[in-house]
Amino acid sequence: MMLTLTGCPEKAPDEEDDPADINGPMVANEVQIRTGADSVEMQWLVPTLEQSIFNRDVRGFLLLRAESEQFLQPARLDEFETGDEFGDQTVAAVIDADPTRDQEIEVFFTDEGLETGKTYYYQLFTYDEVPNYSEPVRFEATPGSLVQPRLSHAQVLLADGRVLLSGGLGNEGPLDTAEIFDPETQTFRETVDTMRRRRFGHTMTLLEDGTVLVAGGYEEGLVDILDSVEVFDPVDETFTRLSARMNVGRALHTATRLSDGRVVFIGGTDGYNAYDTAEVFDPADGSITLVEDRMGVARFDHTATVLADVNPTRILVAGGLRDEETAASATFLDSANFDFGRYVPEPGNEENALNTGRASHTASLLPDGRVLLVGGFSGTIAAGTPTASVEIFDPDTGAFETVAQLEHNRSGHVAAVLDDGRVLVAGGIDGDLNILGTSEIIDPVAKAVEPGPDMAVGRTVAEITQLDTGDWFITGGNRSGDFFLPLPVSSAEILDPAGDAFSLVP
């Protein structure tokens, strides 16, 4: 643990006509967070002199910790010592640091003796000799939960019942790290190896041999798109980049494993435009082949659902963004011949109409073979909003029917099919940019909606996986409604199979 120092008194100007030093320095760079069982490990870079004139007299960092999100900003000339109380916050550390001209020096700090399973909220400030304070870097951490906070990550159930999480956005951008959750011990730990590339908005698919295929995604911003694929081996926990590449870089696409073990990638975006194409990965030889037929509508951020026992070669591809607006249509891929079209073929018409255009929605296969589409973002990117619409695709009729309305408009939520066939949807974001911690339960037979239990933590763009126990396992996500200032979540929670309660892990 680093030594702590107090702030320094104001430096007198050399000349009487020198302007007063009233500007704070830059924020800490590349803040990284990892959690232990009862600790939070942090590291960051000291802002350099080259980055800003206001970094010329950087003296150190002030770290504040709280158990709520009631943040206060230190005022100019405020000085602190470790252990001081500042509103509802505690001064976790005051750390000395001097900038260099061009070399970014790393700072390490471990906040120890924390309560396992409790979420702590941090603010990290850079301060100078006056002291003036920078804007805060804010983050949260939950000891004993995820090793790293992450949103827009990928998650898959391994053959041995453990859960693999990879990539996503952390506190300082895209991640190349992965971690494994063991349901038996209720613990997370980082994998031995990292991915070959940082990525978010990617897919992971469990292959028949127990390895995991990782494909596409964003690498930086929303325009640097990956066409690379890699395979994770859960035995030695290594990632291996394959020589084959997708025909195009894809993000926010879908990846579906077929009955013969191959994986089909559908749609996605290059950062600007939506794709109407699909391609197939063959694990037998590691090849990736472009599908000749194309969708009638290009789309990304859509859903893909295998119709299972009803029509196992058919994949329902629903909604998504078609560049500037949501698609109010669905198509079906027949994996027997890789042909896109309507559920009931119609010459010259490749798409079935949805009742509501939607993206970032959920699609759940019901026990009776129908598919339930819930919520999502609807309309144009400029003027759209989350929707409360619920509709069902019925393979007996080939039609979509609006069956209910949620109490809350929500997009970016998660969905779980409960043991009695009802569907619970939880979290997401509403039209006022509120991050939701509520859930609702949809009865697709009665066509009714009722309130469900509250989540332990409100979150959107989280991941959900059903464990071998039947429990539903939810990780990460975003707690911020500000698109430009995301707040990755470090906690995970369990939903029981009956949908009665959420509980934090551990």
C-alpha cells in the first residue's frame, strides 16, 4: 500500500503580476480496477507535463470512498488526510506523485479490509500545490464479485458448468481480459491468458469440443471494428487467434451454433452501416465462408433465435437497427440451405412485419415453441425511445401478435424463461435515461404482465446465463444514463428459477 501525504499549501507567485493558479490538473490516465475477496486494487498513470500546462505542479491524488453515490467535490484549498470524513465519503488515500515531461508513471494502490459483496463508490482526483483539484474519475467496485467492472461484454456457460466472461468496456475503455465464475465456490478469478485483442460488442459461442469461439466486436470507439476470431481453451485457459478472418469486421452481430456444430454470424455493423450478410465458421477446418443469400433488410443489434423442436433448421432474425432507424421486420434463415426469407415463403418478399420496430430488445424461446419479443429501442436514432411493446411469434400461424405492454419502457434489459414458462425481464434503460432495477413478469398464455422482484443493482447492457442449477446468472452492465460517461458495474447477481428473488454474488 502506498504512503499517504496531505495536500500542500498554496505556492506564492514569483512575480506580483503572475496570474493566480486556479486551474486544476488533468484527471488520472488509464485507471484500472481489480477486486479481491476483501480488497480493491487500483492502478493509473500520472498526467504528464506535455499533456497540459496545468499539470506543471501536480503533487498527488486524492481517493475518496463511499457506500452510496452521494458525491461531493473538494473545493480549492481544501486539504485532507487519510481517514478524514468528507460528507458521506471517507478519504481512502492521499498519494504523492510528481509528473514527468513525457513518461507516464504508474501509481498502484490497494484499498484493503473491505466487506465482501458490498459495493463501494470511488472518486479519484488529481491535485496540485495550491491545491486545485481535477474533475473526478468515478468508478465502483464490489469485493468478491467480478474481477473487473465491465459492460457490453460477452458471457457463455462452459461445458463443466462454470461461466466465462470476456472483454467489454471497463473504466478506461475496451478490455482484453477474461474471467471465470465457479458456481460451486461462488467466486470469480481472472483467466491465465488474455484475449489477443481488446473487444466489446463481440460474441462468444460454445463449440462442441468445449472450446469457445470469440468473434468480432469493437476494438476502439464505435468505428474500429474487428474481423478476427479466436478460440478459448478452458483446460489451459489460453486464447488462440485463428488464421481465418470474417469476410468483414462485425460488431453487434449474432452468433448461433447449428446442430452440426458450425456457427453462423448474422448481420452486424462496420461502425457506420448495417450488414445484410451472414457467414459460417466451420470448426472442422477453421474456415469462414460467406453465405451467398442476403437478408432483405440490413441490421445490427438484433436477435437470432433457433426455433428448436418446432423447426430446428429455422433461425428467427428479428428487429435490429437498419442504419438510422429500427427495423420493424424479421426474417428467417434456413440453415439447411442458408437461405433467408419469410417464415411462409413469398416471392419477392424476404421479411415478415413486426408490430413494433425494435433493437436492443430480448427474444425468448417459450416451452411451446413460440418466441416472445420484449421491449427494446424503437424509432430513429435521433428521435427514438425505449418501448413497452411485447409481441409473440407463433410458428403455427407464421404471424407476430402484440400481446401486452410493460409497465416500464425498457431497452438493454435481460430476460429469463422461468420454470413455469413465464418470462421475467429485468433492468435496462427507460426513455428518461433512468437505469432500471425493476423487473416484470410476462405470462405469454394469459397475455398479462405483473411486477417482479427488484434487482440488487440497476443495470443495462448486462449479460445473463442460465446455470446448470436452473438459476439465472447476471453480470456487469452499465449504471449510467450518460452515453459519454458510462459506469461499468462490478457486481453479479442470481435470479432463482421461479423468479421470486435476486441475490448478490457472493
